[in-house]
Amino acid sequence: MSESARRQATAADFWAIPEAERFHELIGGELLPKATPSGEHGDAQAGIVGAVRTPFQRAPGRGGPGGWWIATEVEVQLETGEIVRPDVAGWRRERCPERPTGTPIHARPDWACEVISPSNSTNDTIKKLRLYHRVAVPHYWLVDPRDATLTIMRWSADGYVTVLRAERGDVVRAEPFDAIELAVGTLFGDDPPDLG
């Protein structure tokens, strides 16, 4: 069967996968399997959550900058009907006053972060990048454990603009969480630097 004649997968196909086996995403009419996380992937994902959740998942003025809801590995159905499972995602409380709940979440994230896995890096660096741009996710991060880098992108009408690329050893202010300093190495298991 030719590529053009292949049937496009639908949301119904996605939801037909048993929940315990639904480690997939629906992007561009394709059911794309999520990679099995490596130790490096899981550590980077935990590092991201550790860096942003404590200071930001709270009401503003309550012990940190606040103003966000942060979640990991939740199914998000976008307005296009496509379904993604970002490694980490965030919603601004000013736009989404109630914590996003349920499966799937129907509110588009204000920030999505993907930890790149070697087996499906194209999904994160091309397919999801294009999808997140199409639905206007304002901020997109790519974290790559292979070379210990962090890439920060901001939405613009013509495509995402890379506003920062940082590596292990750098201490940065990474939008949209630029109210705090982030030691990039901590995303990859390094001890926090003594900034005092």
C-alpha cells in the first residue's frame, strides 16, 4: 500500500488502545509510540520538574514567583484533535485558573518540555515542534541528555525562535521561568552550584 493510500489514524484509534498500553501520541494522523525512558531521560525529566515546580506551582506571592500548574506525562488533546503526552507541561494560572484535570486535558499548555530520546528524536525536534507551533504553545523546551543541553524556544508567527541554548555548567534564566536562575547541570544529575 502506498504511503498516500494509508489510512490516517484518528482519536478513536488512539482511545481504542488499552490505557495500560497507551504509550503513544497521535500526531499528523500517525500513532507514534513514546520511547521507553532511559535512566538519563528519567533523571532529566525529574530535574526539570525539580527546577520549576516548587517555585512556580503556587499562587503568586506565596514563597516564589508562582503562577503555574506543572504536570508530567499527561495526555493533552489539542484543538486540532491530535493527542500528545509532553514529558513536562505547564499552564499559566492567569489563563487556566483551575488545575487541569482528567484524561485527556483539553487546555493547550503554555509551556511544553520534551526530553529527547535517541530512538525517536525526530518526533520531538520536528513533528511535535511543528504541532506545538501550529496550536501556538508559547514556549517549547528541548532537553537532550546525550550532550547535556537545554534549548529554549519562543513562539513567533513564522516559527519558533531559539532564544537560548545552554549546556552543563551554564547558569541561565530560561523563559518562561526566567524569574529564577537555573543551573543547567542540575537537569542532568549534577549537584546545584553554590551561588551564595
